[in-house]
Amino acid sequence: TALEWLFFDLNSFFASVEQQDKPYLRGKPVAVVPSMTDATCAIAASYEAKAFGIKTGTKIYEAKRLCPTLQCVLARHDVYVAYHNRIFAEVGRHIPVSKICSIDEGACKLMKNEQSSEKATLIAHAIKEGLRQNVGEHIKCSIGIASNIFLAKTATDMQKPDGLVILPPDNYKERIFALKLSDLCGIGRNIEHRLNRAGIRTIEQLWNLPPKHARKIWGSVAGEIFWYRLHGYEIPDKPTNKSVIGHSRVLDPNIRGMNEAYTMAQHLTIKACTRLRRYNIFAGHFALGIRTVDGSYWSEDTSFAPTQDNFTVISALDRIWHTMQNDIGRYTRLMKVSVSLYDLYEQRE
């Protein structure tokens, strides 16, 4: 095997865009929010905010308790899309983008003459410098280079922000072994519990398993595929067996108004997106279901290019919520909110 993939992950993308666009936010703890209320939750946090323990999904009232000087800014989806287009065009000046993995992640296949550590490093530095000069000095990315997309993506998480990590095919075990099981994309709480029950508590132990044993622990071929990817093999994904990821909540009497219910819908949507990323799967449909206090039911769904990022799905929620308000009335009180992500796929390499 060789160094075949370069993966780039834009650091705190939404918050970094805001800091680039609004100089007064630079160097300050920033949370990007879907609405200006303390009852909502953060869509994204700057590294200055993360230093206080604030992350995606943190309730803003809790975030302000952790960091009283937190700057909350309203999400501007059109601006993030514009920056996404500029950034991916800039990366494309240095190496073709083979796969757009989300609004802030992409993978690039290295050609034969680009697969040495020296050449791949030059390309990585050229991308970073190009972003600094042509997009903005506050737009930074971590880059990972490895034999497959899984390991290259793992490498981007090993050094943030503005990192560059190469995992040579013949010499990367020790660096991987230093991570926790939960650091690997695709090992969520459920899989980690299964591994622990099987006596597997470190990546080194997982590495040394027979691949068929990994299949048994996962309960499907996904475990065997994961094992081979961990060992540097490039294995294409197949559609996931999961059919839907969703959350619902019966609303307490004090949060049955539209604004309070919307905040809960946002929270449930971000939880669902977090699960997508934990399972390393992508959704192509989003559905919202509403039960009113008088017992009537309303629902609608929408589709989009397969994604796992909060930005796309929250935008879908916003559009459907607006339609729902027009259909049933802005002052209708709600009993239950349900969100669902379906048309689920694992990303193909």
C-alpha cells in the first residue's frame, strides 16, 4: 500500500467563517446559534469557546455559565455555502477534490507521482497557504494523509487546529494505538460497549483481533470492514442496514409554544446528526412530525444530497417548520415533536 489519500477538515468551520467575516470576533469565544435565545443550542463553537468546554449541542444557557464572555452569532447558511465553494475551489487549484464528504470535509486521491511523503507534504502546505492568501487567514484546516480515507480522516483529528499528520503505510501503528477506541470514526457508544464486553479496550487489542472476530462483535460484516480499514486497506462502503435515525419528545406544558417547541426540535435534530457522524453514515431525507395538544398530526419531509452535517439538516428543519406554522397556525400549541433522518448510506470510498 501507499499514501493514496489526502483528507482535509476545516477547523470549527462555521465559527471560523464568522471570525473571518467579522474581525471583532477574532480571538474571542464564539458560538454559532440557530436563534438568539439562551434556550437554543450551539451549532458550532470556535476553538476559544471549546477551551471552556463548549461544543456542538451545548445549550446556550449552559455555555454562558461556562464562559460569561461568549459571543453568540446567528447562523448564516448562505455565507457558509459561499465560503464552502471558495474553499473547495482553492483546494482544487492544488489537487482535484475526489469526494465532498460534508460542507467542511473533503478527500483527494493522490496520483502515483504525489504519493511520497515529501510530495504529499508540499501539496498540503500549498493548500494551507492558498486558503490563507485567497480565502482568509482565519480559515484553517487539518490535513491527514494515509493509505485510505478512513485513516486519513483519523489523522486530521490527531492534530487540531491547523494540523498536518501523515500516517505512513508501513509505520503508523504506534500513533493509532495511542488513541482511544472512541476516537475512531465509526465507534460510537454502542460499539464501544460491545468491544468492552468482548475484552477489547484498546485499539491495539482491536488491531490484533482476527477479522472474523471483529465481524462477530459488530454483529455484521461492518466489523470486518472496519478491521481491514484500520489495517490500511481501501474497502468500498455499502448501504447501511440502518433504516432511520430519529428522536422524539413529548413536550412539557411550559414548552408547548411554537418558539419553545422549535428549540426542542433543533436540539433533537442536532442529536440525530451527531449519531450520523458517530455511525459514519449519511442521510438523504429529513422528516418532521408534529402532534398538537388537540390530538391532530402534521408531518412533512424533504430530501437533500447525502450529508451528516448539522448545517444542511438544520436548514431543512427551518424550511419545514416555516411550512408547518403556515399550515396549522403560529399560535397552535404542540404536544410532541419528532425528527427523523432516513435514506441512510455509508460513504463510499
